[in-house]
Amino acid sequence: MNAEYRWDEDVREAPQERIPRIALMGEFSAGKSTLANLLLGQEVSPVQVTATQMPPVWYALGRPAARVIDGEGRESPISLDDLAAYTPTGTTAVRVFMEAEVLEFCDLIDMPGTSDPNMAQELWQDMLSEVDGVVWCTTATQAWRQSEAAIWEQMPPDLQARSLLLVTRMDKILTERDRARVVGRVEREAGALFRGVFPISLAEALAAREDEEVLRASGTEAFVDALIDLLREAGPQAVEAMPAEAEYDDEEWLDRDWQAAVPDDAGPVQQDEAERENIFD
């Protein structure tokens, strides 16, 4: 499997309306920023800042630059090195322009953790009015918490139907039986509220590089295929000539030093019996 899209030149030059916008959502430390780094093919989204430190980060195609959007909608240029200096207070979003192949076909918006007490509900509600789909990240060791369900059930049904649920940190669930139990419970409780449920190990995906079997086993292939289908069906805003099949280029996308992007997904952990029962049932 190859994880960076290589599209034909005629597809790149196809006429298009506004491309789809995909929000990456979930509670704090669910893997949203690690997922953003994986999709962008480079380490750009901060993965070790606290939930209260970052407003929505909106990635779009363009020459490297960044702009901050204040609460009045005014945009001002900022340094790319200063992203972590901005908080949700008084900031609607930070727009980051960069060269990344996935951004030729969608914008990515890395949202703050929904459990962030400093993020007003209006902030993510206003931002969601701008998006065409959501990838919601829920961590396997505490999958689909009641607080997540309470927020997602408020979303419009048409947005739910254009969204994917990603069960992250599957590498921290140590047996196939336990993994099946976690995914089964999430599908029972949340499957009807999403277009699909996809277990994934972001740590394995980042470390796999050119290993197609590992990428497939990590859940990356199934997720990327579903994301491509979502973009293809995103409506009149989507690229008019999405390719029928995506090709991937592991060497270009994953052949980097990803260790700094992995900490919140690194390594299996032992669960005691009480914790195991809590996540399975």
C-alpha cells in the first residue's frame, strides 16, 4: 500500500468548485493531530500541546504561510513557528498554507479537543458550518465515551452521514479478541451515526513506511479508501474528476522520521481487569 495520493495530471487540472473541507474531531489526546500529520505527510500539527492551547488549525494548499483569524473575522499573517502561541480565546482559527498532495483534494481542519473547557460550544459549531465531513477520533482504550456521544448526537443527520469514526490506538489493545470486542461495542453504539467505523493504529501507520502488510493491518488502507470515497461523493464542491482508484507512494509519504509525531500512540499498555471491562462493555 502507498499512502500518498498520486493523481493523473488531467485529474490535477480538472475544473473544480471549492474543494471539500474535512474536520478532524474528538476529545483531547485522541490522535487528531497525529492523524493530521499522517494525512499531510509531514510533521506540522502539534501533538504535545494541551487542549487549551490551540484553536482550530485549518490546513489548505498554498505556499508556506500562516494567518490567524480573530473573533471578528479579521485575518493577520503570523509566523509558522508561532502556531502554538494562539489559544481558542479570541481566535476563530489559524490558517496554515502548505504543499501537501492531500490538500489538492480537501482542506483539513484540526479541531481542538471537544473536552476542552476553554473552547466555547459556538466555536466548533460555527466551524462545523464550514465543513463537508468529519473524521471523529476516539481512543480504543476509552472508546466512544458518553461525553463524545452527547456532542455527536447534536450534529445534523446529513453531516453524520458524511463522517467517519476512527478508533485510534488499536495497538494498545493487546489481543485480537479484545480488539474485536472494542470495535463491536463501538459499532453497536455509534455505527448508525457515521458513514463507517474504522479501527486504526496511527503509531503502526507512521512507522510502517514501505511495509504494505503493516499498513493494511494497521487499518490505514481501509480508512484512506473510505476517505477517498467520501471526498468523491462530497457533492458539487468536490473535484469533478476524482480517480476511480487511488495509488499510494509509501516512500514519499511515510519515509520520514515520524518518531516525534508518535508519542500519544506509542506502544502497547497493559490494562487491569476493571479497565478492560469498562472499555469492552
